[in-house]
Amino acid sequence: MEAGGERFLRQRQVLFLFVFLGGSLAGSQSRRYSVAEEKERGFFISNLAKDLGLSVGKLAARGAQVVSKGNRQYFQLNHQTDRQTGDLLLREKLDREDICGPVEPCVLHFQVFLETPVQFFEGELLIQDINDHSPVFPNREMLLKIPENSQPGTVFPLKLAQDLDVGSNGLQKYTISPNSHFHVVTRNHSEGNKYPDLVQDKALDREEQPEFSLTLMALDGGSPPRSGTSMLRILIMDVNDNAPEFVHTPYEVQVLENIPLDSPILTVLARDVDAGNFGTVSYGLFQASEEIKQTFSINEVTGEIRLTKKLDFEQIKSYHVEIEATDGGGLSGKGTVAIEVVDVNDNAPEITIPSLTCSIPENAPETVVSIFRIRDRDSGDNGRMVCSIPGNLPFILKPTLKNFYTLVTESPLDRESRAEYNITITVTDMGTPRLKTEHNITVLVSDVNDNAPAFTQTSYTLSVRENNSPALHIGSVRATDRDEGANAQVTYSLLPTLDAHVPLASLVSINPDNGHLFALRSLDYEALRAFEFRVGAADRGSPALSSQALVRVLVADDNDNAPFVLYPLQNASAPCTELVPRAAEAGYLVTKVVAVDGDSGQNAWLSYQLLKATEPGLFGVWAHNGEVRTARLLSERDAAKHRLLVLVKDNGEPPLSASVTLHVLLVDGFSQPYLPAPEAEAADAAPAAPLTVYLVVALASVSSLFVLSVLVFVAVWLCRRGGAASVGRCSVPEGPFPGHLVDVSGTGTLSQSYQYEVCLTGDHETGEFKFLKPVFPKLLVQNTEREIKRKPQLQE
């Protein structure tokens, strides 16, 4: 029988699909389901995925949730388990009497909402009653006093039984054990309750039978029906023919729900026209439910009704209290008190947050942060609510469906400007006084790689002195990234240079972690004075962002090149001897020492100094240009041959120098024979020979000098007489100068290499000295170019 009833109940579970949510949240209607009460946890209600027209995977991906109204959650979706079927199941056993009490039908309202995009569906579950409760009388035994002069047909109200079931399973009728004096009729009350009335069938005679003991039975309409019984004792009393009557009935009163305990509600009054004990009235609650008994009490003597339990408008809005006035003879009168509970603003709004995203990426437009529901248990203006958030935040509230709100970003966020937001959701009702509830939400903004590294400078200028040691730290570049984590980790690198003549890979390197720059080899100022390259800084984001900066390296000069004498050439096979007429005046230009220095700046500033002379004071050297001039007039007593040692020194620190030896021959005229001074000096320096050799040499020398003197005299005489043109003798150095000594910077004494032809005029009056005539300039330039090209290869 029970199995058949269960099949019957399962067959009654019908899914009513009214309207599917067609893209508009405001237009959704309820879906209705039904289930019999007392079903165990996990009982299958319906396949929600099929009802909504979604696949199980999509239902789970969109984070479907079922939210019941109230604090208790009665439903669950099994997509949160491993099977993922999208079934709507019971979370706990349902007891219709516990959930709805006497209310029929018993309907549980719930919402189903989906994320991304947000959608809402309304649902209702009808809980069907089963016959699981029997009728129960408030007392096992009832006492009823009836006067003996009561007439047949008189009706005596009895205490009703209560059945927690409803509908056909609820209380249906009363019966009484068979007897000849009374029967029971079932009376329907306006509130839906069924009351038993005892009807007298025939006249009573106390002397004949003073008492009756009958069994009162209450039956419900279940299958099979359940019943409850109570023993009814009827005492036949002496005659009391006037029952008490209430002055006003029904009584109506309004009471604020926050009224204190033990406060008086009202006082009822009943009168009995009988005298004596039959006219004494006592008051009591008649057929009161447990809720009324716990909430109110009545003074038996005064009829004052007081509050014994706190009122709550949100639970019970009104009470109908049945009262009874009984006189001393046992007669009673009935009355009704209607108590209306007046709502006060005693419930603050409530916020329920079923969905919350604590971290959102920056630059994402209109991102859903939270979905929440607000509720106020009060009614009227006390239950009307206003929801708001601070206006200075980039978030907005969007109302959706039945007090549901969605908190979304108003515009893309920037983590570099603000990485965290504390949002206070404020819900205020419209009651008096106004009550509000605040809830704080902390939203973290996660980083997106939207900032490229930025160098502290657009260009860097570094200086390094030449002849540096390899792997020398010459400087650093630095870039910062406003992002965080891997998006802010900067890696440095050298970018390819467009100048193919600069071997950047062999010159410098960079530490990829800190941007330190190192010289890989020793630099040579004379070969490379400056070079430029670009460095890149890239972060480790996805995709990676980068930036560039220009680095210019200036090589500072070191005094590592000594002066080089271009003229007169040393170590030549035929060194040049300068001829000076004895008639030359003071300041006569003998020659000019030409030198260059491969360095630059003050390291290439040259100064000249006469270190040693055969006859001090006869010649002088100008310090700045190297010109050798006579310091005084020449005389016949001055030696014919002079050897000058000139020092050429730069201005570096420490200074470097070179020396050059000049040979000067004093002649009376340019026609006398030339005496090779170097050979004579070499002969003077030779070691001593035997005495005979000395004598032969001395004799030969005297003879040679005599012949030379005669020849010179004749030549001078002939020159003067004939006014002949000047006859001179020139010594031209041969061969090109070494190209690697050329000052290519243009800052030395000479800008190009020259050979010089030195000639003396025959006019001894003017003593004009001709010099610095370039010889074979094309050959020198070609040699210089070859040396310059060969030099970088040697340095590398």
C-alpha cells in the first residue's frame, strides 16, 4: 500500500516550464516543480541543465548556483560533484509542517543564476503533504459540566484536536462513542479549522445519571486514516440558566511589535446575570494553540491580557485569540480578540554575496566583481531599501532581478595608479529611524604587462681612459618598469650597431641583470676616440615590452706617445749639415726642428729646448716652434763646426721626450768645400793609433786644410767679382717618413709628413734661409694611408 502511494506521489511530480529567459533578466518567470515531503537528502527533483536548455559542461562552466530564499538552503546541483549531470537535488529532508506549518500550498521559492553572462531564473518547489501526523487533542481528558435542565438540541462546544497535516490528510471529522444522550457534529470554522460540537439528544436527569464518560475520536482523511482520542467526562450540574456574555466581541487591538514583555494588551469583560456563585465569572483562553499560549496570558479574575513572548511582525502579523468566560455554575460564553501586530523598523537590511571575484586584471573593460542580494525583513517603507557604493571609485552597481545587484567596473583599471580597492556596499532602508548595513569588499588589481621599461636617461655619456685593463667596469645604464612580478623584471642587452666599422661585440659587454657595462679590451685613443651604440631593456612579460637608450663612450687620451722628430731625420745614411755664413746677424734662422706627437690635447703640446751645444750661447732654440737661430753675431774665432742637441718634450703627465742632433757648419761663403762633420767627429772619437799613424794623419790634415783654404779663397773672390748667383749645397733626406708617426688628428705640430730641402742663397747680405720645401708629397701620403690601414689590424 505504501509503495503504491509512493508511486502515485512520484507520478504527480510534474515539471511546468512557463517561459525561458530569452536574453532579458527582467522578463523571467518561475519554473514549478513538486515533491512529496519527507524525501531523503539527494532526492532527484529535475534535470536543471535540460530544463534550461544548456549542456552540463556549460552549466558548470557558467558557475550555476541555486539560492533559496531565507537562511536555509534546501537545494543543490550535482554538477559540483564528479558525475556532473546537472540534476537538481534535495540538500536535506523536507518536512512540510516544519517549513510551512498550516499554510497550504507549501511552496519554496529559489533562484538559479548563471555567470558570464549573468542570467537569473526563478523556481518554485511545491511540497506535497503526506499523512505522517495523527490528530492530537490538547488533553487526554476533557471535563464538561451540563445543567440538568439543558434541553435536547443544545450544542456544547468541545476542544478541537490538531492535525499538522493539511488538505485531505488533515483533520476531517469527529466521532463519539455510541450513547443515547449525545452525538457529535463537526463544525467548520472560518479559518479552516474543524471544531467538535456535542449535541444533546434527550433530556438529562442528574438523579438518574449524574455523569457520562465518552470517548471523543478525531479522524483525518488520509489513506489509511489516522485518529486521535480524548476521554470526555460529562458532569450533570444543577440548574444555572444564564451563561456569561462578553460586553464586546470581537475585540480588536493593534500592538507594536517592539512592545516590552509583560505589557498589557487589553482587558476583556463578561457579565452573568445570575446571582451568587452562578454569577461569578472567570476568564481563560479557549482552544488556544501553543503559539498563543506562549505569547499571551489572561488574568482569570480581571480578564487582563498580557504579553509573555516577544512579537515579531516578520513571522506573525496577526493573532486571533479565542477567550472564554465561565460562571460558577459551569456555564461559559465565548469571545474573540483580534490582535494586529504593527511593524516597526527593527530589522537592518541584509546582504548575501554568493559570487565574489577578489582579483581582476587591469585594462579589462566592465568586469563583474560581485553578484549579491539584499533583503529587509520589515514591510512597507521599513522594507524599502537603497543600495549604494562610494562615488569616487571606478565601479558601478547594476540592479538585476528582485533585489539582486551586480558590481562591475565602470572603466578599465590601472594597477600602476592603484593596486587595491576597498569597496563599501551600503544598504539603507526607508524606515524611521533608518537602518543601514555596510559590507566591505577588497578587490585586488592584478598586473598586465602594459608598461615598457623606461631608462633613467635617453642617452648616457661614459668616459674611459685609454690603455685600460680588460673587463673594466666603465659605467651602468638603468631602466625601471612600473609593472610588477615577471612583467617588471628587466633584462639588458646590446643592440646591433649600424656602423660596420665599430666591432661592438669585441669592445663592450653588458650584464643582462643590472646593466653594468664592461670594456672587453684595452682601448687606444689614437685608433678609436669615441663610439656609440644602443642598449635595450626588455621585461619578461607576455608579450615582452622593450625600450632603447643611446650610450656614447668617450676614450680619454693617455700620454703614451713620445714626440717624433720629422726633421731633421735621424739615422739617415746622409745626415744633413746646416750651413751658416759667418756674416749672419743675430737671430739668423739656421733651421727648424719639426716634430709631431700621436697624442692629443696637452699631451701633444710640444716644447723645444737646447740641451747641449759645442759653443754655448752661440745658438738658441725657440721653445714653441723649434726654430734654431743664432743668438749673436758670428766671429772669426768661432769654431767652424758645431753640434747641437735639441730636446723635444710634450706636456703630458709624466712628460715624454725625444732628442735630435743638429750639425752646423760656419762658412765664409757658400763656395768653400763642404766638410762632412759627422765623419770628422767619428774620427775624433776613434781610439788612439800608434805615433806614426798620428804623424801621417796630422800631415795629411795640414795639407788638406791648406789646399781647402786656397780653394775657398779663390771661390769667394770669383763670386764677389762676377756677382754670380748664389751657389749652395743641399742635402736632401731620402725615403718616406714612417707613416705610423703621422698625427692624423691635426693637433700636432704638422698635419702631414714632409721631406725638406735645405738651400742657402749666395747672397750673404740678406742671409735668407730657405727650408720646409716638401719633396715627394704623393709618395708620403700613400705610405701614410698604408700605415693607417695597417694599424687597426695590429691593434685587434
